[in-house]
Amino acid sequence: MSPHLLENLNPEQRAAVTLPHESALILAGAGSGKTRVLTTRMVWLIQSGQVSPLGVLAVTFTNKAAKEMLTRISAMLPINTRGMWVGTFHGLANRLLRIHYREAGLPQSFQILDSSDQLSAIKRLMKAMNVDTEKYEPKKVQGFINGHKEAGRRARDAEAFDEYSMRMAELYEAYDAQCQREGVADFAELLLRSYELLYRNEPLREHYQDRFKHILIDEFQDTNTLQYRWLKLFAGPHTALFAVGDDDQSIYAFRGANTANMAEFEREFAHGNVIKLEQNYRSHGHILTAANTLISQNAHRLGKNLWTAEGDGEPVRVFEAYSDQDEASFVVDEVRALNREGMALSEMALLYRSNAQSRVLEHALFSASVPYRVYGGLRFFERQEIKHALAYLRLLTNPEDDGAFLRVVNFPARGIGARTLEQLADTAARSGASLWQAACTSGGKVAGFARLIEEIKASTRDLPLPEAIDHVIEASGLADYYRADKESADRLENLNELINAAALFAEEPASPDAAGSAEMIQPELERFLAHAALEAGEHQAGAGHDALQLMTVHAAKGLEFHAVFITGLEEGLFPHEQSANEENGLEEERRLMYVAITRARRRLYLSHAQSRMLHGQIRYGLPSRFLDELPEQVLLPLNRRSESAASPGYRAPAPMPRSQGQSGNDTGYKVGQSVAHAKFGTGIIIDFEGRGPDARVQVKFRDAGTKWLALAYAKLSPA
């Protein structure tokens, strides 16, 4: 065995790597080197002669993680790793089924359906069965099938207590029969079919239990019910299970992850044999103190405390913005300052709880010419639901737009099939007309769609831009379509954010050089569509270029950056308002905040806004409770108007003109005056700044504390 294998491990890592032949739970905190421990454990077992490479089963959650593990093993051992069973749950299940296809009841060359292929197969089945797709939406049928499969239930075991659920169970059974007939398997089927294979075939199960002496599982906190049951079938009386995970980073309950699996594993296999990896190699001390204090508020956790030998580092910076636009402006200023000081844009990440929040941030970055890249997702104006809404808007301004017509003529579904559209295209081509012109002279559902567009156009003609877009989203059926699908909550939020974008756009004057030009007389909706096209078509950095990273907190899991901005820390936003309606929902939101904090190496910013545009209206929110749960001694409040409180590299803008004790600036208010606010109640003006539309007033409210409010939106009244 190589004498250098263990020399750079800390005592806890070494203890985990050199465990004897026994099962254990490795509680690995963020940045504690869990991948290193996993791979070194495998190498140690093989080098010490305790197991052959073919006697190890290692399970990960991503192909990237599996590839990294095999690469590290190859670098440490002179062996061919191609025969090793290292991969994802679905990858290993596929491998098992390929070997034992006969016993599993599958053809040798069975094909795998991805999510899109599966949905197409379900639609084809429903058409053959003459099923009403408005009552039984194909995506909901898909969710029903996959949900039951991931819970280990076949159609005969599905809960069916009324006409609707009984019909869904029938569709599940018919879908299974269709897949069997065609020799195909979807992703959820791979795991369920391989589980059933091992469960029912005792000789085969005993063969693999005898073969795999050591089973290692990465990210164990993310396992769902079926995955854990699948793993247990490989565990024989002489198998050692090595489960590595962090219950504090369990953030995928919406995908079926069951954090209780960790406590169950400790009882069933580890029997109290738990090793905690608490030394963090990523973040400075103040960041870890913030993370530890926050997560300690969760009652249901196994418990650990991260620490570092790297020192306290810089304090956690907290910024309260006047508005979401002010918050975005602050972020841009800080990013540019850090970049000037030498920090690469790619070493900075801007995190948000939901995708809809990216729109204001993207606009600020676009306007400031800061290159950025949306990680693991699409830029705001490139998202499916936004492109659908924009296509409807394009039809209102130009019905001859065939691309827009084809995008939404049957979305949401109106029973207009491909054959109908082919015939419509033939009619249009013969007469040299657009699809819209052909639709207007046709009959049936296509003509009905044309009438719908005309009705929407007539009803929005005199509406302000935000209200017009709101009406289009509702009248087109887009809102109802996304409301009906629980998995589309983010898409509905994005549509609401489109209304916000329109409200802000309507407030902005045309470009300074547009006076007397066509832009000034161009209808507002057309100008907004041009604005959306420009922001969609430019400025996201290409591959290989230095760029700021934008992403949701969920997408940030597993990543790390020198500087991290966590934005939108307000009640209802983060923690998300839906968490109040879910069992242990607030604890999962707190784990999500913990994940966000522990992405930062050296510098962490937390920001929230007094007001935020929601559904085209200014709304006032309260700071997130998570801010109150952080220890004051590690926080540094930032203030736009106080350069001494700002971070190194940040230059606060010059103060706006102030006029204490006067009513000036045409505001009609003065210091000491009692005022009332619809949300915050009564209070006293203690300061104000600015002139005209930029004026802001500082009010000390009786029950809501002291707040700066923009007079243009605050709607204050004398008390």
C-alpha cells in the first residue's frame, strides 16, 4: 500500500477511510472533502487487499461525480476501472437490466425513454384510447406514473379513491403495457424494474450480495424511498455499507428525497457508528459561524459544527435596499469593484431563491455591460413560458408573424393537431397568404384561435402596458395552464415577473436620442417587444469567457465561489411562502439558506429590499427571518450613504441633496410630521432626501421600525 495515501488526511477523514469491515454513516459537512474520503476509501480497500475492484459498488447522483471518482481512482491505482460498478442509480440499474434482461422480462436491445420521449408516448397512448387531454393532461399523467414508480408502486398498487384517480391508474397500467409491447423503459422504470428483479429472484440477489463486499453511497441525504430500498437489496450479511451525506444539505424534498433515510440508515446498518467530518476547507470562519448558527435552529438534524483553520476572514455583509432595482444596482457596483481589484467574474456568484428574481438582476447587468451567464438554466427572456407570452403579444402587434402563430396556436392545447396545421400551411402557400390570413378564412378550431386573438386585441387596446400583458396571460390560458401543474410554480412566477418588467419599462422614458424619431410614435407594446428581443439576444457571455455566474440556490449545490451574493432575503421570498403550507417546509428552506451561505469562500453578501415589484405593483416586505437568526458579531451592515460602512472596493454614490427640518422639494412633508402607511401603520418622519420624483423619506413607524420609502410609491397620508 502506498505510504502517501493517508498522509494529507485529517484525523476524522483518516478514521473514515481506514474503517474496518463494518457499516458506518459519514456525516460530511459542506467543504469537508467528502469526495476525497470516498475515493481514498475505495483505493485503501483495494490496495490493502480487502476487496477486489469488482467487489466494490459505488453509487453517485450525477454522471459527473461518477466520472470524477473513477478518474481519481485511476490516478492512485494502476488498474483498469472500466469494469468497476461505479455510477448513478439509473446507470447501475440499466447495467443490471442489460445483463439480466431475460429475467427482467425485457428484450435484449430495450430502449430508454427520456422525459420528452416518455411524454410523447403518453400522448400517443391517450390519443389511441380517446382520452380527454383537457381533463387528463398528459404532463399530469406523466407525473402520476413517475411519482408512483419512484415510490415503488405499480398501477395495481396506486391509490385510486375516485373516478379521476381510478382513470389515472388505468392509464398507468395501459402505459406499462404499451412500453412492454414496444420494448422500451423510462428512467423511473429502470430503478423499479431492477428492484423488482432482485426482490423476486433470490439466487440473483444472493449472487450480488456475495459479490459486493463494500457498498459506498455519495450524497445519501438525497436518496428517495425506492433508492434506499434498492440499495438494501444488495446488502448481504457480510456487506459493509459506507454512506456519506449531510442532512443539513438535504434540499430536494420536491424530487422525493427523504432526509429521514439517514436516521433510518444509522439505526438499521451503522448502529451508532457515525463519523463527523466537520473541518471545512472552503470558507472562512465568519461565514461558517453564520451557517452553523442558522442551521442550529432546525430541530430535525443529526447535528455537527463546521470549523476552519483558515481564520475568521471578512465579516458577512448585509445590505438593505430601497427597492429590488436598488438591490440590483448595489450588486452590480460591488461586482465591478471586486473585478477591478482582481477577482475574476467567474469567481463570483449571484444567487436567488426563484428563477423569476433573475429578471431585475439581468437587466441591471445588461445595462452596465457586465458579462454574465445563467448557470443550469435559461436567461429570463429565453424561458419557455416567457417566449409563449411574447408570441401572443407579437400576434397582437403583427398577426402576420407565422413564427409566433405556430408557437401558440395550440398552446395551451386546443385540439389543433399537426395534420390541421399542415393543411393550413398548404392553404396559405397556395394563396400566398400568411397562416393568420388562412386561419381567418378557415373554420373549426383554427378560426376559433383567430377569434380569440382578435378578442384579446380589442379588450387590451386601451389598457396600460402591464395590465394589457396581465390580461393576455390570463385570457390566452397560459396562467391556468401553469397553475394546474404544481411543478410549474416557477413558470407562473416568471409570467408575473414579465408584468413587472412591463411596469418598469412603461415608467422609463424613450432613449435620449429618440426625440422626433419613429421610436417616439411607435406603440408602447412594440417598443417593449423590441426591448425584450434585445435583452434576449445579447450579452450572455459565451463559453470560455469570464462571466458572473447567476443561478438559483438549488442549482448552486456542489459549487463554490470566492464571493457570493444571496439576494431577495425577504419573508415570502426566502423563505418561500409555500414553505408555510408544507410539513417541515421551513426547515427545508433553512437548509437551502445553509447551502447558499456555504458556497462562499472569502466574501458573502446578503441583501434584501424594502419594496419589490410584484405582479406589476409595488409591494413592501419584511426582512427574512433568516437574517434575524444570524449572529450579530459576524455581520457588517452596509449603507449606500455611508462610505465608512461600505466594503473595501465599494464606493458609495454621492449623497442626494438633503433638507432636514423643511418641507421643501415640493414633497409637502417635513421632519417630525406624523404620517400613516397602509402596511406599516402610523409613524413619524425623521429624515428625507432627494428632490421631485427621486425624493425619499425616512419614517420611524410605531410597530414596523424605521424604513426609507420612495415617495413616488409609498402612498403616505397625514396621520
